[in-house]
Amino acid sequence: MSLSQKADHALLEAAKNGDVIALAEVLANSRQDLQRYAEYHCVVNDVEDAVQESMILVFNRLGDLRKPEAFASWLFRIVKRECNRMRRGWRLLTNQEIDESIQPLSFREPNELRMDIARVLQELPNHYRTILLMRDVEGLSLNETAEHLGLELAATKSRLHRARMLARELLDDGTGPGPKSE
């Protein structure tokens, strides 16, 4: 067991035993990983909510965790469950069934994907490129990104959403390999 793993294990044990400072540190250390995981399992607009709900559940249920070495997988299961819960809630709210005819994902070769992403980043306006790099590559939180750009949180979320939508359009415009819109 490495020194950092021992420190993480000790921090987790302290948090389990009611140390509020240790719990805050465990949650802070876990947030970025939860965010990335949720981005793959949630609808784009639900990512932040799923992470918040998961953090609240962890806060309330950490004492129930029997094996500290299972903490990471436990966290990811909680996030995935929250994403699924939100998806079910959307279906009930809109009274729409989740369509099973969704096309399977087509994956590009790693080098082709890198080239397509580089092309898209070059084509994006600078303000969109900057926010995508800060948030999705550097992994800054929304608050950190807003502070760095000198924007309000709502404006940051809006700009990030528009940047991601434009990047998706550019990726799917038919110039690169992968699914083409017809």
C-alpha cells in the first residue's frame, strides 16, 4: 500500500468515524472523479445535479460503508444510480418512453478522434475553445472556470453548454469519421 493510499484510507476512516473535516476533504477529493463519471452516464443538464445528490448521499451514508477499499466503486454506483433516477424522472415528467432504438455508439480510432478533436478546437471561437479546455481538459469546476473567466456562474454554464453543442455539431458535420447526419 503506497503512502498516498494509506493517507486516503486513514482520511476515509476518520470521515467514517464522524470527522467533519476529513469528510469534507474526502468529498472534495472525490468530486472531480464523480463529475467525469456522471458526464458519461447522465444527460448533459443532469450532471451537476447528479453529482450534488451523490455527494449528499455519501455525506449521509458514509458510516454504512463496510469496506473502505470499496469506496471508489461505491461512489460510482451512487452516481450511476442518480443518473438513472433522473432519467426516469424525465421520462415520467414528459410522459415519454425511453426509446430502445437508439443507435449504438460508433467509436473512432484514437488517432482519428484526436485529429477530429484538434480540428474542432481550431474551428471553435476562442471564447468557446477556452471554456472547453478549462472545464473538460483541465477539469476545473464551474466556479473556478467562472472566476478565471470573470463571468457569473449562470453565464459560465450557458457558455459551456453552447460550446459543447457547437463542438458536437462540428464533430458530427460529416467531415470526420463516425456517425454522419443525413
